[in-house]
Amino acid sequence: MDHCTAIKILNDKIVYLSIISKIKEKQKLGVYINDIKIYSDSWSDWISRKWYRQTKEDTIMFLKELYNTISQSVHLIISDINEKDMSNETKISLINILINLVDTLRLSITGLENLSKTYAESLKTVANIENLVRETVMPLYKKIIKAIPDEYHKDDMLNNIIFMDKVIYYGTRNAENHQIGNPYVNTINNKNYSLPLNIQQPSKLYQNPFLNNTPPNLYSSPQNLYSSPQNLYSSSPITSSSVSSSPLPYSVLNNQTPPVNNQTSSVNNQTSPINTEYEISLINDLVDP
């Protein structure tokens, strides 16, 4: 089979894929010798299916043959595209056929999903459709996407494909979030599921400035806390002329112990001396030097 025959086959099969993509939930597919038809959920269509002996087994058999035939033709066309002796004009023509095919192939997955919902009571039929999508349709889709050069990729090719509420194909639009080792990727049954793109990934964690340092003891003796005021606030020693503009208490600058207030307070039936004014002044000095 040459590529001309493959092109003719694909053009015929694309029409079938287009019909399959239009299947809605509760609708069924009727298979004839050279045609297919969508049956609605009505008494007249039910009688017609019985009259022509249309069964779900015939539908599954037709679908398998359809996608396998398309896969064989695609394999031949891709081989021709990779031929070095093939002219650029012919290659572009074949690439356009693949682009048209991959669009219709993606839309047909929606029709297969609706058909699976129609036969929800038949577990065997549902399993056959799901197996067809995963084992035949998706490998074929990935193969075509890989064969199409990046400069010919359309926006729809960058999106994910969802079948029965599960992501079965990750488009290149989510490639950055779908990398091995990415901590922002959920792993379910050994498969990676990317987070939605609107979720912002956190930047570097906030570094606590006291992580490796011990904060000063606010209630230590003033001589120890302010033993070297020139190192804390300026590079030159503090003199008495600068006391008025200095944020430190005069008593602290002169190494004098402030007077202790002999007041007492009762907390939980215990008495302890407090230096309320001095403590507040000292804390304010630390907060706003």
C-alpha cells in the first residue's frame, strides 16, 4: 500500500470519526455495510435497530477495525514524511492530512465517552470501549502528535485529553508542571497528575532571622545588654553631649542601675516585684531604636 492509497483510506475514515464525535449520551451507533448511523433514544430507532439486527457487539467490532485501519495508514504516511528523498511540497501535504486527522481523532474520543455512558449497564461493553481508547486510540494520537513538527502544532494539541473524568493525555501546555521529581505533582496509582495551572507554586520559604541566633533577653541586666552601645548603634563612642539625642536611657549609658520600684502585684496568689515603667521604656527602646 503506497501513501496515495493510505491518503484515500484516511479521508474515508475521517468521515466516520466525524460522525462518531457527534454521538451524545443515550445515543447508539448503527453499523451498515458502507455506512454508519447514530440512533437516538426513541421507539422508532429502537424498532429500526431490532429490524436490522444492530447490536452493541457489532458496534465494538466496527470501532476496533476502524481505528486499527487508521493506525496502519498513519504508520505508512509517517514513514513517507521521514523519507529524505520526499519533496517538501509532498511532506507539507502529508503533514496537513495528519493535522486534520488528529483533530478529528481527538473529537471522536468525546463520542466514545458518550457511547460508553449509553451502555453503562453493560460492563463488558464499557470495558471494551475504555480499552479501545487506552490501547489503540491514545497511542495513535501520541504517535501522530510526535510526527507533526512543532511549528505546525495547533492550540488544541497543547491541551489535556480527559476521558471518563480522568486525564489520559497531558498536553505540552502543562509540561512544566508534569516533570519527574516536581514536588507539586500529585501521584495517584503511580501516575502523575498535574495541579491546575491557576495554583501558584510557593517561592522560597521565609527565613527566620532568629533561626540560628538567640534573641536577646529583655530582662537581663542593663550592663550586659548594653555593654557596647557604640557597636549597636554607631561606630563612634557615645559621649555625654549626645545623651539628649540618644535613644538609650541616660541611666543605661552611664552604667547606672535604675531605681527599683518596690510595688508588688498579685498574680495567681503570688507576689513578685515589678518595674513596669522601666520595662516598658526598655522594650520601646528596643522596638524603635
